[in-house]
Amino acid sequence: SGASGTQNRQMLLKAGDWLLGCAQNRPLLLLTGVASGAAAVALLLRAVRRRKKSEPPLPPGPRGWPVLGSLPSMDPTRMHESIARLCDQYGPLISYRLGAQRFVIVNDLAMADEMLQDENYTGRCQAAIFQRQSGGCGLLFSEGPLWKMHRRLALRTLRDFGFARDGSAKLIDSQTDDILADLREASESGSPVKVLDTFSEASNAVIATLTLGRQFKRGDPDLDFIRSAASGLFATRPLQGLSFLFPQLDWLVRLIPDTSDFTRLVAANQEFIRGQIRQRRELMGADVEAFQPECLCDVYIQERSRAEARGDFETFKDQQIISVVMDLFFAGTDTTARSLEWLMLYAAFEPAWQAKVHAELDKIVGRERRPLMRDKDRLPVTCAVIEEVYRLVSLSPLGMFHRAVGDGTVFRGYRIPSDALIFPFVYGMSRDAGVWPRPDEFLPERFLTAEGNFDRARASKNVPFSLGLRACAGRSLARMQVYLVFAAVLQRFRVRLAAGAIEQQRDVEDHLVQVPGMTYIEKRDFMQLKCLGFRLLLLLLLPRRHFDALRTTGTSGASGTQNRQMLLKAGDWLLGCAQNRPLLLLTGVASGAAAVALLLRAVRRRKKSEPPLPPGPRGWPVLGSLPSMDPTRMHESIARLCDQYGPLISYRLGAQRFVIVNDLAMADEMLQDENYTGRCQAAIFQRQSGGCGLLFSEGPLWKMHRRLALRTLRDFGFARDGSAKLIDSQTDDILADLREASESGSPVKVLDTFSEASNAVIATLTLGRQFKRGDPDLDFIRSAASGLFATRPLQGLSFLFPQLDWLVRLIPDTSDFTRLVAANQEFIRGQIRQRRELMGADVEAFQPECLCDVYIQERSRAEARGDFETFKDQQIISVVMDLFFAGTDTTARSLEWLMLYAAFEPAWQAKVHAELDKIVGRERRPLMRDKDRLPVTCAVIEEVYRLVSLSPLGMFHRAVGDGTVFRGYRIPSDALIFPFVYGMSRDAGVWPRPDEFLPERFLTAEGNFDRARASKNVPFSLGLRACAGRSLARMQVYLVFAAVLQRFRVRLAA
């Protein structure tokens, strides 16, 4: 109130006396700075020690260097061997850091299976390089309910089309004809054959038929495009790794042509598949539902049609279909083809085992027909050879990374940090001497029993396709294709190395884990070069193909030998250089200068070719514009920037880019765009919501839950008669409090009174609970809301510098915040349990009474469909919390400000009294139907909304598009966009004399309420993510304010 505000200001002035004196006394100021800095460091060290004592340790592993982590000790060309050495040293569960990224390696089959069956470890890396490829869609790089739904749909659909069954076998058989024709031609001419291309074409053709319904012919340019695109995307590029390990350097990585090529290649792939989708859509005709689907693409088009009819334009959008198809192509075809290539190589290296396979095929199948799937159980030697090659080669030595989505979960006594990347170490598990004696030798007999049968129990310990909830979705198809093609080839051919291949080739290939496009660099002396300049040159030039000799294909024994010889020739000078220090120094200086020149050139080209950022201050290194902003008066600091730079500005605070929109038309246009509907993904908000709810979620999940919540609340009278009755019952308590204060003549703290009423209304709509005044649960909700909204500088530190979140979480202040969130969630979880018990055994038969009941029923239906994510507890809890904490505090504060302005403006208070007496009288309360006849009351409310700006920056939006353009300016991905409500409500062009209290600006010349004028006032923000509860808030503010002023005069306390 005015009195307490004055009191606080007096306290501030008293506290300021000593500080002012201190500022004029430099020695004392210096001493104060040193003492307070030492105290801060001591407190921080104490908090770190306490934190370390109280929480489980990380898995063991090397400590690593500052910034770089364990990068200097890892060989990027033989990463699997570097990790194997760490596992030998630290154990089967290890942890280390590369750059800014924490990795957890699991090198034990039982442990990996247990861990990867846990929902907490099913996430995917959110690095920008992967998001640019997938847009968060598809099967490989998505996570959560969306991934589960699309994986389930894709696999069910493909099975319907014969995925990994008879239908697929027929497709593979038709492609095997072409493979055998190629091999027959090479055999008759006596020339070596590049088998990888042959196998790749066959694999791509099978997937293309199942996904796109397209029967490709050999030599089809589209099939060639798919194959070359796959190899291009999988090519190893050092700069992509830089972005992966140091996310803050992604802007630098995208300047380099190499990664620009990567981005363009992704776009070309997506455009190709988009064209195929268009062709399928045209083929299906006008009546999509009547069409008999022939492939995955057709089913997705039908599902999209149904979803759009329900108003869902996200779940089956083009990007989703494209990403699913791309993932099925690029995750399966390359590895299948390379598995077959390795089988040919080992057949050549191991003629004795090749002869055994020949004999078995001749005996069981003969030569009159092809080997079939039904023959597989009778071909143990063939299956054993395939399984041993899978084990020995480890095409995916680290499996596919998983991300820890739990907030610091514990596994076998070790803490797994949130966002850590978890790798099941397939290479290590397949080399475990305890499971596989003599692990580096080719011994297919390990998969045969004493009776000569295939040992399935033994084979179950071999995991070439990874394991857990996110094991390779296409493993059954891959195994089928490898078996059928390998058996068919060895039924008709003998495989040998090309003439001139040296025996040393075996030693080279045998220990090389073949990752698609991996470079064979064996020059150990060269890899030990310490000159940073030369490393930079290698980093910049290798991806641009300046050293073609350093890149290999490994497609056959002959070409592998040739590539190794080229490597050795290319390495002669480099090896000599390593032994000549003056020459090395000269090379380092020259190459460093060349690297810097290339980088500057790339930066200039990038700046010329792309639109500029919105205007704004350049800011300081690291801090950005933080030094020039007043955190206690942020809205005024931003207003000054808008006066200087215009209505659309951009600036950086710490590591976070902000875009401010200070024009109503511009803000409305921008925030109606889907590209700007994201939410900040900072850890502080993710800890609060877990990515669920309405406030901090985004994408299809947000749309679905917002739609369901609003539809349900409308059914219960949200912002209609039902809500009006609830508000009316709470108004009784408000008036009773005010009457008691009036009769005693004592001041009243109105905020608490209004907060209780607001919370009680939301509690009834969401939890079906009729709270009484003084109920301890109601007091808990109110205190929890005020606690969560309290401003804490350290939370801002985590928000602006995400890399310091670990530090922020050590400080008790933010630990209190985390505990308060947990207490709120536990309270709402308890309310949900009570509602569930009340509903009884037959949930569907229960007549829902609140939002919580509807969510419980929806969860029951979803779980019956096998969906355990969309309506999980965390989702329901977050939706309820969001409705409480987004609406109740602002509604109560709006009423508090209305009381204050009524006291400060007695003339306008008298006008409201007179209007209420004339239109409503004193026999009944003001109702919603009276609102149109109370223009003065409405004008006062609207002017207080405008002048107070309780949410001066609106609610932040995140740019989800990849560098979109708005009105000629580039809006970077992940920039936070604020509609500057404070600035728009102070625009002198729209609101003359903006700092004055003038309710008449909302009245027409005839004295009516000016709705056109009011539409320019946006206290509840605007756009697609405007406040969902604005109609209820406006109703409650109007009804309570009118009821109070109908019965009372408001004045400041004496």
C-alpha cells in the first residue's frame, strides 16, 4: 500500500547513507570489495563441498582439462580405442567430458540393457547440428510422446506392408537379381567389383518401396541421388564435431562452407522427399480416405488429413513425414550395405569358412532355388559367420547416443546428470574377453553348439543393432536382407581378393571399426603434432577436399590397399615435418595465418549474404548489454533502447539473444507466426515444468493440451455463468473482510484477500475442490505462488549463462526454488490421487467435475492405446500449476492496483460510485450483463491495466525457425522475443499524455465505452500464445472491483 511503500522507501534512503559515503572513500571501498569478494568465494566453496557430500558421485572417469575436457587425450580417428582404454582403467560405467558435453559410457551388456530400458535415458541430443537436420521431428532425433507415437505408427504400418516378413523377402529377392547380375558380369570379365555401391542400391530400393511406394530401376537418377545423399550426410566432418561439443560455437561452425554444404545437403534431401510426397498426394486424388494405401507415405497423408480435420496441423506436418522417411533411409541402408561388404571381405580373408558356407548351402538348399527365410534355421554355419562378422566389425561402435532426460537421476549409485549423452559401448561389449574368448580373432564356431546348431543364447549377447527402448527399429529387416543376399551370393560365387592386394591389408582392415565415411589415418607421428596452427589448417582444409588423398572409401580389398598407399605417400612430408622443429614452427605460423584469413573471409561472405539482425547495441564481450541495463527497472532500460533504435530491436544479455517488439501491429503480425511460438528451454524452466504443461511447453504437445484445457474449462463455465457464480461466492468473503476492516477503522492488506479468492476459483475449476477461507491448503497455494514468483538474481544467471547452471544449483537460494517447485508438484499430485480415488474403478462412468477428472479419463484412454506419455502425472501437474501461477497472482495484483488508484483518484472513484448507484443500485450485485451499461467502471479498469503493465515484457516467445526473416531482419534460432507491453502502453502516438491517469481516453464523445480504443490495450499479451485465462481474469477483476466500489469508499490509510 502507499503507507508501506513510503516506509520501504524511507528504509532505502537510510540504508543508502553509508553506501554514498563509502563511494567517496576509495580505500574503504577497496577494502569492502576485497572482503565481500572473499566472503562470496568462501560461501561458494562451502556450498560446493556440501553439494558434493550430499549427492551421489558421477561415474568414474578422467577429470579432463578446463574447457577442453578429455579432448587432448582422445584420438578422434580411433575414438573406440580411446574409450576402450578408459574402460580398462575406470570400469564398465565411466563418465568424461569432451568440450562442454558430458558423456557416459556403458561397457557391460546387463548394465546397458537395464539402463536403456529406463525412460529417463531415452532422450536424444538436442545439439543444433541435429536440430537443423530434423527440426526435432522424425524417429532418430525426436524424443518423448511424439517419438513414441511416430515410431509405433511407422513400424505398425511397415509391418502391414510386409516389413521383415514375406512382403519384404519378395522385395529383397527382386533386388538380389540385380546384385547377382552385377557380380556375374564382374566374374565373367575377371575385373574387381566395387560391391558397396551394388549393395547400397539394393538396400535403398527396398526402403524406397516400403516408404515411398516407388519401384526404382537400376541406374535411376533418383536412386543415385538417395545413395550419394546418404554418403554425404554421413561423411565425418571435424567442424560438425566442434558444434556438437561446444554448442556456443555453432554460429562459427555455420560460417564455414563445409557445414553450409551439410545444411544444403539436408535441404536437398528434404526437398526430394517432399516432391515424392506431392506425387503420392496427387495419385491419391480428392478422396484421400477412400484410397488403399500402398506405402508408409500414403498412411501418413491419410493420418494428416484426419488430424487436420480435428484442428491438429502439427503432428503430421510435412517436416514430420519427411524426417521419418529420411531416418528410415539413412539409418538402415548404409549399415546394411556395409555389413554385406564386410561379409564379402571376410569370405575372401577366410577361404576355409567360405568353403564351409558353400558346402552347407549346397547340401541344404542346392542350386535350383534361392535360399529362403525358412532355410535359416537349417543353415547354422552361414548364420554363425554373419553373427561373427557383426561382432568383430562393430559398424556402430558406440551405438546411437541416448540423452538423460531425468533431472540428475541415479543409476547403480552414480549420478547421471541431465543432458548427459549415454553410449552403449557396442565395440567394447563385443570385445569383452570374459564373454568372447580371443575376441580379436575371427571364430564363427563360437556361435555353434557342440552339436553344430546355431547357438541362439550366445547370439543374444551380440548387440550390433544396440539395445533398450531405442534399439534400431529396422533391425529385423536389416538382418533379413543381410542373410538373404549373403546366402544368395555365396550360393553362386566364390569371393577372393583382387590380384595385387597385399596380405598386410588384413591387418589394416581387421582392427578398423568402419563408421560410414570414416577416414583411415594411421600416421601416429603426424597425429602427435602439437602445433595449433597446423591443426587449424587441417580442420579447415580437410572438409573442403583439399587433401583428397586423406579420405578413403574402403569399398573393397583392392581399393582399400590403394587408399592406404595414397595415405602413406601423402604422409611422407608430414612425417618429415614432425621431426624438423624449425620447419614445423614455420608451417604452424603460415598455416595459422591461412586459417585466420579463411575464417575472416567466410565471416565477411556470411555477413554480406544474410539479412542483418534488428538494430540494437553491440554490447560487451561475454556480458553483452548487461552493464548498461538496470535489472530493477528493466522496462525503463528497454524503453530507452527502443527510443534510440526503433520499434524492433535486438540485443544480447550474456549468452542469450533478445528481440523486443515495441509496436502493436508489428507484434501482432510476428506473434501470429508459428516460427515464434516456442518457449525458452533454459534449465531453470525445464526443472520447473519438465517440458510439460502450458506455459513452458511448445509444438504439438502444447497445442493439444492448451486446446483440451480450454475446452474442458469452458464446459465447466470458464468465463461464463459457471465462473461468475464461483467468483460471486468468493466475493462474499472479500466483502466480509473489507466490512470488518471498515467497522474497526484499521487498514487492510487487500492483496492477501484478493489472492485467496483468485486461488479458490482456480482450485474449484481445476481440482474440483471448494476451499474455505483459512484452509491450510489454500494458504500453501498462495505462499507457493508468491515464493515461485520472487525475483532471484541467481536464476537470472542460469537463464543468461546456461553453462553456469551447475553453479546456480549449488547455491541455497535456487535450491530453495527447486524444493518449492517439488513441494507444489507433490501437493497437486496428492490432489490428483484424491480425485482418482473418488472416481472409483470405472473411470469412464464418472461424471467429471473439474479439469483434473477429465485428464484422468483421457489418461485412462491413452494408456489403453499404449500411450503412457501424453497424459502422464507430470503433464497433469504442470497444466494445473500453470493455471494457478499464471493467473491468480496477476488477477489479485490488478485488483490491488485498482484499489490504490481509486484512493489516489477520488474524483474518478466518485464517478464509478454514481454510475453503479444509477445502473445497478444497492439491492443486488453487479452482474456480467451490466458490464455494457457501466462504461466509466470499464474505462477505469482498462486505464489501470494500461498504466500499471503488470507484465511489462509480456511472456517470452522463442524463435523456433532456423534463422527466419521478419520485415527484412534476421531473427536467429532460439532468440527470445518479447512483446514490449509496457512500451506499447506508453506510446504517445496512441496514448497522448501516456504517464497520466486518464480513463476518459476509453470513452467516446457520447460517454460509451470505446471498444476500438480498448483493443489497442494488450495487458494479457497477444498472438497465438496470448494468456489463455484472460477472459476469466477480466471477468473476475470486473465483478470484484464493481462489487467493492458498490459498497465501499476507498482511501489511503491514515
